[in-house]
Amino acid sequence: MAAIPSGVSLASTQALATDTRGLDALRRGAGQDPKAAAREVARQFESLFMNELLKSMRAASMGDGLMDNEASKMGTGMLDAQIAGQISGRPGGLADVIARQLERQMGLNPGPIPTTASANKALPLIGRPSDTPKIPERSAAGFVQQHTDAAKAAETRTGIPAAFMLAQAAHETGWGKREIVGRDGTRSFNLFGIKAGSSWSGPTVDVTTTEYVGGRAQKVVQRFRAYSSYAESFADYANLMSNSPRYRAVVAAGSDAKGFAQGLQRAGYATDPAYADKLTRVINTTLRLQRAQA
């Protein structure tokens, strides 16, 4: 049986199929563990369905018994509810199907990735499907949803497809798991790893990072730009791409994902010699995620 969210008692979830007041407890628990709550909701839906199925089967096979009274009917109903609760939530059952759908709608699981030719042809995928790394179940879908609006605003300003910028931010931060945080714990909201040069007068954070010197990885302390929000990070990135002659070829690449990634590497955006190849694969992943969410 699926785990019960913290704050939801076993008694309340067992009674949920017949007592709608138990929904309040489930709502409170959902804020603490949404994935467990989705599974419990799915189990309850299956329990309700199985209860109705048992009731229909019993009515079809036995009809209205001559000796039935209100007490016996209530006892039969309670027995059906108990049986439905016991057989619900088992692996491979209806609850699993419902839970997966709920998790996709809640952004907890990106779901299956369409590979049909008819799926969103706006931007082509680069490389073979096998070149695309496995999608992190939770962080990737949530990352794309969280930053889509800011990426679209940056697309309007630069002409660079939002998916490409989302992918670059995902690559730089590991889908949001490795954001730039100062050594004193200060958050930077810097999604693109933009360093603070002499022309930057805003706040900064000092971070130990990996740079490639002569093709060899070395740990060095670098100063990065800091922002007050992720939207500000996208806006500053758009400003950099739009106004710096260094990245003219990146903007000119248009909807060519490989040209975008290679243009960044040639312009010296990163010192990793495999940066373009890695970014191209993440762009592929981001495009597939967007199609799955469409």
C-alpha cells in the first residue's frame, strides 16, 4: 500500500472512501509530501471504483433479498467498502495508473517522451534518441515549468529559442540542483554561470569552481554575478547575448541547436572542451520534456 503522507492518520485514509471529511486531512498532508498524497488519492479513487463494482455485482447476482433490512444492507455496504479498501493500491493496479497521471499533472514526473514525427515540429531534435541522457524524474520537469515564462521573455529580446536557454540554465545548474551559492551561503540566483568582470557593478558571490586550463580541470575561486531573482538572471543573460559582439554568432544561429551550442563554445563562454556536445544533449532533453508537457 502507498505510504500515507505525514499528518494524515491511517483511520482517516481508510474512511476517506465513505467519509468526505477525511479529505481535509489528506489536503494538509499533501503540502508536506505531494507524491505520497498523489498515491493515496489514487488508492482512494480505486477503492471507490471497486466499491461501486462490488455493489453492482452483488445487485446483479442477488437482486433485492426478501430478508434484507436496513441493518443488513448497512452491514453489506460496510463489508463491500472493507473489501474494496483491502484490494486497492496493489502494485500494477488501477491506483498505479491514476498516481502516474496525477504526478505528471503536478509536475512530479515528466512522463513518457513522445517520439512520433507529428509531435511539435517547431524545433528539431539533435542526434539519436540514445544520445539523450536519462531525464531526472522530478527536477527536470519542475525546472522547465518554473523558468518557462522568464525564458520566453528572454527569447522575445534575443531571438534565441526559449528551449535553448532553458537547456543552458539546466546544464549550468544540474536542473537547479547545483545553483551557484557563495561560500558564505549567499544565494546568487545565477542560472547561467555568468562571471562578474570589471564592468559589473552589482552584487557578487565568490565560488570555488572547475575551470579547464590547457585541457586539464582545475579548482579555482571565481567571482560570479548575483541577482535578486531567477527572472533577473534570464534578463541579464538576454542583455549579454544581445549587446556583446562576442556572442553575435550565437544569436545568429537562430533555431539551430548545434550552431547555438558550438557558437557558445567558440566564443569562449565556458572552458570545458566538451561544452557544446554536453549542451546539445541537454537541449535535446529539454525539447522532449516540453513536448511531453504540451
